[in-house]
Amino acid sequence: MDSKQIADSKKSLILSVFTHPACSGCGAAVEMGWELAQDLQGIVLKTVKLENQEGLEKAQQCGIKTIPTMIIYKGEEECERMIGLPEKKKLEESLKLYLD
């Protein structure tokens, strides 16, 4: 996500999910993020695919070493990072914590 996208979403939480097609847990992570974005208002889901140069560069900028990784942003600030596939309830609790 670039700075313009973050600036456009200042009133929303952004859930970035770093994925790769060869990752067995990544599909479940994206699905979980999508479901919660539908259930909770004010959440924008962004997927960062590490199968292309843009995604690889973004992952490097964010220090991603393991996938799936989920990062919750509020504006430009990183609020929380979850490495691996979290339990849905844990992710939901974290998202609710940062919603206004």
C-alpha cells in the first residue's frame, strides 16, 4: 500500500495480508480478513502478493520474513502485526481494539 492509499483511508483501519500462492495458510488468512472486513465496518482489506516485484519490495520495506503476515494500520501508523495464521477471534478482537 502506498502513502496515497493510506492517506485516503485515514478514517478506516487497513488490514494488510502478505501472501503467496505457494503458502498453505495464506488463502485462509485472506478469507478470514475478507469475512471480518464484511462484518466490521471501517476496515479496508489489502492483499500484498509476494509473487511479483511490487509485492516483494513492499514486503521488504515492511520487514516481512514469514507468510502469512497480517498488519493492522490506522492511518500511516502500524498498530499490530500478526505472524502466521491467527485465530479468527484474536484477529477480530485486535481489529475492534483499533476501530474508533
